[in-house]
Amino acid sequence: MESLTSSRTPCCLLGLVVLSALTFSPTLAIEVYTDREVHGTVGSKVHLSCTFWSSEWISDDISVTWHYQPDNSRNTYSIFHYSKGQAHIDDTGIFKERIEWVGYPRSKDGSIIVHNLDFSDNGTFTCDVKNPPDVVGKSSYVHLLVYDKGPVRAGMVLGIIIGAALGLVILVAILAYLIRYCWLRRQIRVQRELSALERGKLHKLSKSLKSGRQAPLLSMLDQTRSFKSSDKKKGSGDSRRK
């Protein structure tokens, strides 16, 4: 009896381990991802991205469904459905002929584009993906806000401020360079004028010195000439007396 009990114990323990593993093992679920909020302007288009991850291979039975709930309303509308490789777009609702299927389930993409936006399109869009047998998971939603003009975001404002500051710094640097350039040119011109004046003064001084040296010589020549002429006069008078 003891041997039978001891032999059954390992089998019972193994069964408990397997049962506990099956009971507590986590169930893999499909995961869907979208943006939390997107913006658009009246008359433009917006890309509603929807990607997913599945633990199973992408099957031919995969389906993608988009729902829409307007702001200030509890009603939800099915606006798009993809299954069996075919896209089925709502041709009677508020998005008639305005939805474009751009997804590719093989690449785990179920995105759509909404064209010709209007203020009435403000609301929540929900993307739901099923990939049998992986059908357990939560849908993902994105909120659309339509503006008359594009909203000014904080990042855009910061970029504008930084750009303006850089432009101001560059402008100040250019002005400083121009001022310094003009000052240097003025200094060079002044130096040239001063050097020209100095050269003119030196030239005048040299001329005056030369003229000062020539004046005594001329006076001496005049004296010698007058002395010679007086001698000649005396000689001629003496000869006449004899």
C-alpha cells in the first residue's frame, strides 16, 4: 500500500503543476494603437492611424472596423469595415464618399483617411481589430478636432520664438560687423589723409629750404656781378684820363 501511494504522489503533483500552469498562464490578446488626438482644418483631410500587434499570424479572416461617435452625442455609428480582403465603406452616413482605406493588414496597419473635413466631424473614432483566433483585446480611439485654421501648438510657438531670437542675434551680429567695417574704413581714410598732409608739409618744407638756400647764392651772384661792372667802369675811366 505504501508503494502504491508513493508512486501515485508524483503523478498527482505533475497533474497539479500542469493544471496550475493552464489556469494561471496569461492569455495573449491583440493590441490596437491609435493617436489620442488629431487636428484638421475645414476642407482638408486627416489621416487616422491604426496599427496593431497580434500573437497569431495574420489570417485571411482578419477584420478592421471603425466606429464614430460625434461630440455631445451618445450615438455611435459604424463608418468602415474591412473583412475577407474587402473594404466596405458607409455610403449613406455623414462620411459618404469621404473615407479612404489606406491600411494594409499584412503589415498590421488598419488606417483610414477622412476627406473634406467639416466642423460637424468633431468626435471620437474607434478602431477595432480581430485576427482569429486572436480576437480578445481592447479597441483604441482617437479624438478629432476640426478648426477653421490650424491650431497653434506649443511646439510651434516655441519654434517661432527660437527662430525669432536666432534671427535677432544674426541681425545684431551683421549690424555690429557693418559698424566695425565702416569704422575701420573711416580710420584708414583718416590715416591716409593725415599721411597725405604730412607728405605735403614735408614737400613744402623741402621747397622752402631749397628756396632759402638759393636766395643767398643769388644775392652773392648779384654782388659779384655788380662788383665786376664797377671795376670795368673804373678801368675805362682811368684809360680815358691817360
